[in-house]
Amino acid sequence: MSYTRHILFSFLCISTVSLTMEQSYQNNYSHKNPKLQPLYPSKKTEFFEEPFNNHSSSFLEQSHYSLSFNEHDIKELELVLNYAPDDALTIINHLKDPSFLDRKSYRASIFYGQPGTGKSTIAKAIAYKMQKDAGWKNQFIPSTSLIGEYRNQTTVHLNTLFKKITQSTKPQLLIIDEFNQLLENDESESYDTDGTSKAIWMFLDQQAGNHNFFLIGITNRIDKFPQALKSRIRFRCIAFESSMGTAIRNTIFRNRCTSQFCQLDASIDDDYLTEQLTQLQNCVGRDLDEFAGNLKSIYRRHDKISKIMIITKEHFAEALQEDKKTCKVMKYNEARETEEERRHKENIEIQKKGLALQKKHFIQQQQEQRRLHEENKTMQQLHFVQQQKIQLAIADNQYSHSPATGFFQQNGILKKGKDEVDLILTSEQKQLYANITTVAPNVTQASFNLPNLQSNQINTQSTNTTTTSQTTQNDQNQANAGCIIS
């Protein structure tokens, strides 16, 4: 009977479990917690995704400034190469043939000089020559496109650019315009000059011996570079100290003014061009192009119908007159004060004000010391005269008195002399003398406040000297009575 019960109980447990499983998957539906969708789903901000995750790739696409040259550019660049500095032409020979210089570490050069000296034009001419003769790729990148919006982003841009250059299998010429802008913001919290400088010189060190890379930095000055970079470009700088010559300037200007829609008048020869272009200030490169464009604009003021523009001397005279007026208004010849120069000027002004205050304070101290010295000198003189008068008054009214004992002689002063001395002394001196001679209260009592162990001895001595002190006091009273005689 018990065995049957165990069997029945086992069947009951098995059936219960099966019923539970059937309910869980009834109608092919699993009783799981459903995923609830929020009524107002939050939108993910793109601020942290775009600038940091995808910014490097977009930067590479935007900053890939590969130079292209048309027929007009080629003609001008070929002309410029004939007047380029020898060291700049040496770069072309060095890149074509590494044994030309036998200088494996020479993988960068800095073109520096004043605006208008042809730095950018020569760099582009080198890029054109290497692209034409050796198949080199080139990038002409303004430094402003490398400066990031966030701190340390400039360094990220440079590292990304350098990484892409390293991964390339083709030789590349990298030209960075306004190179100094990447390295002169060391006092600003928005830039990371130290990191930028480190990224540049570390990359240049890695490229030593790489004959498929060269960097040209274009800048107006090199004195503000970090020391670590100065030590690496010290012998790699090419100075552009003077503007292009008259012949090349005239030739470039004629090319800018000559096309199928514009011609120069026959009366405009090279001598006239030299005379007129000399009046322009630092008119080289882009300035020549702008001046030629201004001549065309002036022509169209007077002639809006002709298909072909003929530039005459009258147009030159009007354009030069406008240029002089514009330069005067914009103060063209005045150098703009930089932030560093302004701070230096402010520091000098502060130092001048500080020195002026110190000088003023020193003069006041000297004057005060002289005043006190004169007052002390005058007081000493008056005090000396006063002492002399008192001595004379005492001397004129002095007398001698011999007491009855006859043992010694006592000197004294007459009342008349005392009155004369009182007249000489000022009220302040009299009050000072009274304050000095005034006995403080309880001084005598405190002076004789001896211990009880000595009281008997003091009483015995006072008793023994009573008779003697009384005799001495009588004689003293008689002597004092005769010190001042009316």
C-alpha cells in the first residue's frame, strides 16, 4: 500500500511540473519582462562625437591643400626660379639627388623675411618643380587650418597629418604658411605651444634620412620659436632679405596685365613701369596682382563698353593717387603693435611709475631728514645759549656759607639769581624738571620694606643713632636756612 502511494505521489509531481512549463510557453509566448521604450527618448549629443571621434578624419579631408598649376602659374613660377636664392634652388637638387649635398638629416627648411620678399612664391615654385620633374606630391597648408578650437587639438591635428604622411608611399613636400603662428602662443591658455613644438621637432627627428619627405616653413620672423626647435633649424634657415629685382617685377606685372581681354598701351615701356612701380610700397607678388586688378577696375569706371581693355598712363596716375590716399588713411607704414610688445610697453610704464614713486619718496625722506636736522641744530644752539646764560646768572649771584661747625664750606645762590634762572627756563623745561624730581608715592616705604628677620637689628641701630641724627639735623637746618638770602 505504501509503495502504491509513493508511485502516485511521483506521478503527481511530474504532472505539476509539466503543467507549469506548458503555461510558460502557451500560445508560443514566453513570459519574459518586456522591454519598455521611454516616452521621450533622450537624444545623444554630437558634441563629444564629432569634435573628437570624427574630427581628425574631417580635418584630413579639409586640410589636404594640394597645389595645382595652370599655364599662367607655370609661366610665372618658371620665371621666379631664375631669380630664387641659391640655397632655395639647392633644395631642388638635394631632393632630386641625395648625394648632391650628402646631408641626410636635411629634411626641413625655414623661409623667413619681411612680407613681399617672395617666400611663398619660391616655395610654390619648388613644389611645382618637384611635382613636374620627380613626381612629388605637395601640400600647402595655412597654419590657421592646423590650430584647433580646443586645447591640445593643434597637436592632435599635427600628429594626424604626420601619421598620414608617414603612411604614404609617395614622396611628399609639406609647406606650412605662417609657420610662426603654431609656436608663438605660449602665453595663452587656449593653445598648446609646448606640445605643438614637441610634435614638430620629434617628427623632424624621425624623418632624418628619409629622402621622400621635406618640410618648408614660411614665416616673417624666427626669434619667437621655442628653444628646442631653434636648435634644430639653426642651420636650416634661408633668409629672404630683399625684394625681387626691377626686371622680374616688370615681367610679372606685364603677365598680370596681359590677357585676351586686357593689354597695356604701347607707350608704357619698361622705364615707365620701373618709375611707376617704384612708387608702390613693397609691391611684390600678390600686391602686383592687386594693383593690376585695380587698374582694370579704374578702366571700367570710364569705359563699360569696350571688349578689350587698354591700360594707359592716365589709368596708372589715377591708380597711384588712390593708393597713396588709401595708404595714408590705413597708416600702411606703421607697424602693428604685437601683444608681446604691448605687454612689454606696459611693464616699462609700470617700472617707470614705480621708479618715480621711489624717487619721490626718497626726496621726501631727504627733506624730512634735513628738516629734523635743522630743528635739532637750532634746539642745540638755543640750549647751549640757555646753559651759558644760566651759568652766568649762577656765577653772578653765587655766595659761600660756612656752617657753625667750621668743618666745610657750602656754596649757595641768591634769590635774585634764582629768579633770573627761572626767567631763562621755559615752562616746558620747568614742567619736565618738576616731573623728574617728583617722588613717586610709597617709594620710601617700599625701599625700606625689609624682611622680619632684620627688624630687630634695624630698631637697635635706629635707637643708637637717634642722638647723633638729631644733632646733625639741627646743623643741616641752619645751613639750609642760609643758602638763599633775600
